[in-house]
Amino acid sequence: MAFSCSHVLSQLRSDVESSENKEHPEERKPVKRKYPFPALVEDQPKDDEILPEAVDLLESIFSSLCPFKDDSPTSEGIPVECETNIVSSSNHDDTEIETSVTEQTTNNHKGLGDIDVAVDIDDQTQMSKELDEIYDFADIPAQITGSWQEFDSKKTNNFTKGCKWAPDGSCIMTCSDDNYLRLFNLPVELWDSSKWSEMSELEVALKISEGELIYDYCWYPLMNSSEPNTCCLLSCSKNAPAHLWDAFTGELRCSYRSYNQMDEMIAARSLSFDTDGQRIFCGFEKTVRIFDVNLPGRHCEVRPTFAKKSGQIGIISCFAFTPQNRSISAIGSYGKSIGIYSEPHGELEFLLKGQRGGVTQLQFSPDGNHLYSGGRKDPEILCWDMRNLGTVLYAMRRVCSTNQRMHFDISRSGNYIVSGNNNGVITVWDTAQEPKVVGFADIPVLEPTLFFMGHNDCVNGIGLHPTCPLLCSLLLGKDDIPIFCLRKKMAYSIEQ
């Protein structure tokens, strides 16, 4: 015999009222629970006593599971409207985030379907509009400054191998073939467009030397120049452990060492922080080792990516994480595959194959719905749909005919993607445009919205400033690190 939710609640409430009238006719004493107060064991209720709090909890559960009342004319065919709004905590003061004890107590007694949620759609719309308006690709960007004297390719073949903006946009980190990591500060004249004609060249603020060939490097994701403890960067090089460097002094903070089965130290070929900056992922041959940032040394978690003739083969070459979905991680390998793993246990959920060459870069879109991948000797950047794994939404074509890493970058709004080419051209794609089927291609192609001649040689490094309309690019084989401005004036970004 089936009972409705209202019948169950009515029966429980009648039992509670009869119990109260019998034992406490005037006032019900507050029930004291054992947890989290073990000292109050003697005041525990009897096993057969029905707690009023339990009835309130059941009512909240029923209200969330049964949005329609039993006495309503019908519960079918009625649309349920759900509004969802994700508000970034960085846009509110700490005073707005904190909640008083009284408000928390009031919300705890509400049903799951009755909790009030503050929805500020105007702020979200304004934020998206501001992000979209940071970059202006209507015209060809103008070069405003750069570094020409630091990299002297006439003496040695000191070619550059990528650039990365600091998360707070305060400086640029570059890597070159002389095994140095260089940090460049931005000139003061950059923030005043009237002084651009007098702008000085980029100067090196810090040089960090690795012993041998640098394989990979990255910033601490929560880096903020106003907090010196967060100003650090990570690098891995040949025959050396992963090093954590201080971005202010250049001193070595600590090392993370990996060992093989014969207790020999091995070098990571790639590395990355996770979204929270709590763990370090290091890539090896068919293996990923994960270190706790707070526990330097040799203690780590070892995750084989290939076992029992299945899994992801090749050297693990790159990682990608998204704050929108912390339960997954994307890992690329030189075996031309991309593995989607579940966290925190690292189980392989899906294996994506479609790159023509070994995967050299992975990057999620800001909303976490798309995953972009690029490979060596591969003329296409692929866009994968994370809501329908295995589906390539479109491809973006570029000139990539060598085995080196050809970097691309995504704007904060996710509307623009920029990449370099082997022929010196910088290409810009607008993801809001509709991809087209070209010829007999199976995958739609997203046509570029802008391309311009940035250099006279291969552009292997490129990066968009996180908050200002600036584009940094690197030229292979020449002493050239120009910075392009994507708007006629910088006043827009400063006012924002």
C-alpha cells in the first residue's frame, strides 16, 4: 500500500504531538545530541523517540523531491523554472561573503527548495561584456615595445622557446636555448599611450639558470605580486628534479625528485600545477607522478597511464585543468592521444584520438565546456566538446611543420584564440563564428577572423595578457620579443 508524502509527514507530526502532550504538556525541552558534544551523552533521547528535528529534515527532503503538493489538481505538464547563477567571489568584498550566525541558523531550517539565492544577472552580464571588450581585433595590432638586446643570436644560437604571462599580468616569463628562464617587467610608459613613442625596451628583472635543457615551466596559478609567498614558478630540465623557484629573488625554494624502479633519479618531461595549486603533475614515459606542493622531496603518487595492454602510451607531454570541473583532468602525450581522467583517483574515463602529431598543448575554455589541443607537425588545433566526449566541434588550421611546441592562447572570455605559425604569421580566430565544411573534410573548419605578419620567422610562443589588451609573441632564431597592443589606447583597461 503506497502512502503519499503528506500522509507520512502527518503521521509523524501526530506522533510527535502526542509524545509532547504526554511527557511535556507545557514546553518541549531542547534535545541535546551526542555529536559533536560527547559530554552530553546522558541527555540523549530514547531509541523509540521521534525527534521533531527529524520531521523537519524529512519535510525538507520531501519538498525537494516532490515539488508539487499532493492536493494540487495535477503534477504533470507543469514546467519547472530553474535559475542558476555563478557569482565569482573575486567580485565581492569579504564582508559580502561572510554570513551572520543568525542568517545561517535561519537558512538551516528551510527546505532544500526554499533556500533564497541572490541572483545578480546584471553583474554577470556586465562582467562578460567587459571581458569581451578587452581585446579589439578589428585592426592589425600595433607593436609598441619588445626586447631585442637580451637575446643575441649572433653569438650563439639562443632561440626562444615560449613565453607565459604571470597570472596577475605583472611580468612575462620566457625560456630560451641557453637554459635560462627570464622574467621581464613591463615599462612604466606602457600605461600612458601618449608616451608610447618614448617607451623603453623590456628589461630583464630576473634570470634563473637551469643546468641543462629546459623541458617545461609554468607559473604558480594563484600568483599575486602583493603576496610574495605566491610568487613562484616551476621548471623541469634534463637530468634534474623539478625545481620551485622564487620569482622575486631567483632562489631555489625546493625540489621534487622522481625515481625509477632502480632508484635512479629521472627528469620530468612536462609539469603543471592543478587548479588550486596544491598538487604538481609531472609527466614521464607512460607515467604521471603527483607531488604535494607542501611536501618536497621524493614522496609522490605514481599513476601508470598504460597497463594490461590498454591506456595512454607515449611520453606525457602536457596537462590541462579547469576550475569549472575539478573532478577531471586532461593529459596529452606524444603518442597522439588525450586522456580524460577522473580526480582524485586518476581513473581513465575517455581516450581522445585525432591529432596527427604528438600532443604538445592542452587548454580548456574559460567555461570548461571545450578542450583545445595542438600537436607537433600538426597543422590543426582541434576543439573537443566536453559535453559529448569524442566529438570534434571544429578545427583551426595553422602552419606547423616542425617538431617544436607551437603555442596558442585563449582570451579570458573564450571568444578569441591566437596562435603563431612557422611562416611568421599570427592568426586570430573568433569562436563565436560558425565553422564551415571545407572540401571533403570530415571536421568543420573555423576560418580566421584576422591574421597579420608578426615576424619574419617561426612564431613558437604567444600569450594574451590576462587583463589588458596586450599580446606577447616570440620569434624563433632571432633576438626579438615584441609586445603588440590590441587597442589604440590603454586607458580602457586602466579605468576598468
